[in-house]
Amino acid sequence: MKLLTSARLKTGFVIFYDAIIAVVSLWLAVLLRYDFTLPEGTLQLFKNYGFVYAVICSIFYIRLNLHKNIWHYTTARDLMRFCYATVFAITLCGFILIFTVGLTYFPRSAFIILPLIQIALSAAPRIILRLWHDKVFQTALKDRATHAENNVLLVGVGDATDLFVRETRRKNPSPYNILGAIDHDGSQKGRLFHNIPVLGGLDELTKTLIHLEKQNTPVGQLIISDLTGSALKQVIDIASERQVIMKRIPSISNLKDGKTLTDLKPVMIEDLLGRDPVKLDMSSIEGLIKNQTVLVTGAGGSIGRELSRQIATHKPKNLLLVDHSEDALYHVDMELAKNHADLNIASILIDIKNLEDLKTVFKENKPQIVFHAAAYKHVPMIEKNPISGLENNFMGTKNLVDTAIKSKTNRVVIVSTDKAVNPTNVMGATKRAAEMYSLAASKGTQTQVMAVRFGNVLGSNGSVIPLFRKQIMEGGPLTVTHKDATRYFMTIPEASSLILQAGAKGKNGDLFMLDMGERVRILHLAEEMIRLSGLKPYDDIGIEITGLRPGEKLYEELWYDAEGMSKTPLEKTFLVNPKTLSQSETEEKTAKIINACKEENAFMAVQMLKDLVKEYQPADNSPYVKLRDKQGA
């Protein structure tokens, strides 16, 4: 009750204040016009008219809810509404004056002076309170902090930075001493941004950091906004070189759980790739998916889930989610059901190694498009369990492709890996075998089968990025297999988008390779992740070299030297011309692999796998290295 009474008193005060200001402004306007000497007979008229004017102004202000505004949150929009209300009130009162007593005693020039005085007097306390709330006066009078870690340089001059500076200055004491700003293209150089000097463009960032250091104001943090792709990678490289911490102003649309713009986010490790957004042919993807029944295997995995998300946006008739993990399937089913309530989704808990279950799924649902993302992918694990790897990656793919062909499915897209290129481990060899069988089996059929090959995806389950994050949270050390180990990386959404596009544009027997950019050195990745966490590598967090695990390569490849590669009209997508065997020879060698697996003879199964995938040469630390020697590699 007390709170309600207090609010009413404040509202009443605002109405009364604006009404008094209206009367005072009217009198001042007239007195100024007559040099403070009123003509005879006008005093009583202006008294009566002042009261009418105050009432009309109050009506307009109340109608626009100006009396309810909290003054220390006054915005430019509130002031504009106040101006509109004042001008409308003056206009109405002018007409009333004309039709009642005329303009004999009221000078027309007062209509120009009046709104200027009234708006100034009414807006002044609102603006002063807003500036005081934003601590503009306190900031101007306060000495700057001298701690190097508080010295920040803004990278980006835009709306997000504007709001960040405003919010920062409301805090007392401010956690940041903003030394200056860097504009993206340098077009604002020499100008002021909230009284913060714009020191140059991105190409002058290094020079600016060195200059500030010489001025005994070294930059402790770079706070960035609105940067993506190669421009962001450029800033990350400079920050790494100068050993400056980087943080990012969060997007307003992503704020939640009470977070504010000053709750800065770390720069994500995905940003280290510096990859500009891919331009997709959305019409071709839409034409592939819309009103079709689409099946995704491995739908609960990293790639399968993202594929399912993107497929759902293109309005398929039915979306079939297949996975053998109950928990993974549950989570993707719940997510898609929430975000696409009108989509017909069926979650099917089966293992692709079970041929009869697959046949039932195809018979009952008749999928027209299949994306096959189900696979075992961990090299050391499959090296220890080769039969399981063969049964899932190779024989499971065989089951799927055979069933799709018999069911006359329109299109099957096999998700493959760079580890299928010159494989040194069982996992990579199983994926290459799956490519070979799938493309051979589809020859002469109406089902178009194609494969898409790419490297590691950042943040996927069990990959190095989540491992490093966990190790950083635990205080280290980060474990790196070899100081010179390199890998290709791509973000999960980008990989999934390119898979969809290749699937839409590809033809039967095509083997696509996605442009993975430059190889990333894993040791450098570990160092950057530590820096992006606000820590120093080797000082705050250690890095331990553990040695390559069984079957691992020092670096990955995306095509064989003998395969050849050609460009396609699709961005970041190439066509590989792989070595192939005849369909009969492929089926014959496949039968031998299947028999060895049934007999649970791991060594024989791997030997038969090598007989199919000739380029497979077990690594020196592989338990099957003797097999390589026996084959005269």
C-alpha cells in the first residue's frame, strides 16, 4: 500500500510540475516578446488563458503517459514524445485563442518562443537525472584507473559498443579504463565516441597497442564487437602476438538469466578458424528437402543433430531420426519437437547393424532422402576394437545402402571423414571401405548415392575442444599428442550446411571434399584456448606432450595424390576422383571381411580390410603394424 501511495505521489508531482512549467513558459514567452512590459488590459486575459493552457498540456502529457516515465531512465524517444505533446497542445490552444479573443493581445512570435522555453524547462531535470544516473558527471571528475589489466581498447564502434560504454559508466567504480577505440575500417579515425578517441582501423591495431605501451598505458584487454570471419581472426592473431586478453560484448538477443552487456563473453575457439560465412544455394537445399520424407542416421550425434536441425527448417513432410543411443535420441527429439511443433517427427531407436530393423523402418516409412551420419569415430577406441568398428562403420553402412537401393530411395548422402584418406588406423580404413562399397553398390541403380568427406568438427562429442575446456576448468595440464600434430577443423553448422548442399547438387557416385581451410596446429590451439580463457599458457596452465596414440597420424589429408580433385560450382566444395574397384571385386572382398567378423578374428578382419583398402598402412604404433610389414608396405 505504501509503495502504491509513493508511486501516486510521484506521478502527481510530475503532472503538477509540468503544468506549472506550462504556465511559467507561457508568461515568459509573452514577457520576452514585450520586453517585460505588457500592454494594458492583457493581464487578466493571460491569467485565464494560462490556466486553460496548463490543463490542455496536462491532457496531452497524460494521454502519452509522459507522467509515468521514470526520469533517470529518460530516453531520446521520451523527449521526442514530450516535444510532440507540447507542439500539439500549443497548436490547439492557438486555435482556441483565435476563435475566442483573436490575436490582438497575443503576439504570433510567442508561439515560436513558447515551445523552446517549455521543452527546455521540462526536459532539463529529466536529462540531468539521466546523466547523473549514468554517472557522466562522476566519470568526468574521476581519475582514471592505473592498473594495466583494467586498461581496455574497444575494437568496433557500433550499437553494441555504445550500449556497453553506457552500462560500464553506470558502475561505480567502473571496472574498465577505456583508452580508446578501433574502428573496423578506420573511417571514424580522429573522431570521439562517448568522448573516447577513435585511434584508427584494424590495420593499425598493432601500431596502436605498441604506441599505448610506450605511453605507459599498456592495453590489458581487447573488447570486441561485430567482428566475424577473417577480420576476427586478424584481431585474435594480433592479441595472441601481443599477449593481450580478448573478450567479446554479448549480443543483446543472447542476453538471459540477468546477464548484462558488461558480462563479457570469451572469444570462442571457433573464431580461431577465421572462416567467413559460407554462401549456400538455399533454393537447391529447399528443393531437396521440402515435402520429402527425410531419414537421418546418427541423429543424436554432433553432425546428425545439426543436420536434423537444418533439415527441419526446410519443411520436410516427415523427419525420421534414427539412433541407437536412447539418451542422445531423446534430447534431439525434445529439441526439435519444441522448436518445430508442426513438423511430423519420428524418433526410431534402432542400431543400423540390425538389417531386419532397417528393412522395417524403410518399409513402413519409405524415406526418399537419407543422410547417413551414424559412425564410430574415436581412433584409439576402434584400434582396440576393430570388429566393432567394422560392424558399425562398414557393415552398418552396407546395410543402409543395400536397404535404400532395394527400397528405391531417391538419394543417400554418406558422411565421411578425412581419416579415410591414406588411412593409418582401422577407423579411417572402415570409413574408406564404406565410401568404396556405397559408391560401387549404387552403380546402375535409380538410387543416387554420394559421399561427403571432411575433417574434425569443433566442439563435437569427444573431440579435442571439449577435452581442452574440461582440462582448463580442472586447472590443467592440457594434453597434446605431439608438438607438430595438425588437424583440419570446421564448425558443426558449416559442415552440416555443406553436406546438405552437396546432397542437393551431387550425382550418383560423387565423392565430395569440403574445403577445410588451413590445418590447425593442435599445440597452438591449446595455447590459444588457454589465452582465450584469460590465462597464460605454461604459467597458469601447463601443456603436456603425451605422444601419438595407436593409429594416429601426425597430420590429416583430404585426398590422395592419385585421386585428383576438381572444383565445383558449390562454394567450399570440391569433387574427388577416387580409385575404385569393380562392383564384383568390392562385393567379394566385403564378404571376406564379414566372415572374419563373424568368426571374431580381429587380425584376419583387419587383414581383409587392408585387402579392400589398398592404401591403408597401419601406423608404427598400431597393433597391426606387422600386417603392414607382411604386405611389404
